[in-house]
Amino acid sequence: VTKYSGTMQQVNKNTLPFLTMNAFAHFIHYWTHGRMVFVDLQGKYMFLPSTFLFDPMVHTKNGNSCLGDLGIEGIAQFVQCHQCNHICQTLQLPVLKKSGPQGEVEDN
């Protein structure tokens, strides 16, 4: 099992699987207009080269999606810790504001 991110922290390793999971979390934040982010991403190689993701957690603006949903605080922590990579740039995801308390995005 590989842990790509935790509940309140991201793992910044410079390998394709870690960069992909980091960009995936950024994409979910973008796609939901900052209302949600996937965290605690972990996976297991089942049939190479595929990875089976399991037991994800989310932080939502309402903070009521599941046990462990830390709401706006969790989203803000993601925004503060996220480091865009070449996958984020290829997907043309907007740069996340580091000072926004509610995980706002900044247009590039």
C-alpha cells in the first residue's frame, strides 16, 4: 500500500504516481469550485500498471460529509500545502491562493 497524502498533509515526492495524485486532488478542488478536496489518498497496485485507490477522505465546505471531514480548515490546509507540478500545469489548473482562508483560486 502506498500513501499518497494524509488527512492534513501532502506527500511531495517527485515520482509520477505522487505527482498524479497531487494533481488529482487539485483537479477535484478546481472542479468543485473549492467546495471539496480529496485527501488521505492511498493505493495498491492490483494489475500493473493500474493502481486501485481506496479509503479516500474528503474535506468539504459544509464539513459534514463523513467522520474526519475538517471542513473549511481542511480545505485551507490543502491550499496552503499544495505545490503545483507539471501535471497541474498541463491540465491548466489555476494556481491556488496561499492566503485564502476558504481555498479560493487565483486565475493564471
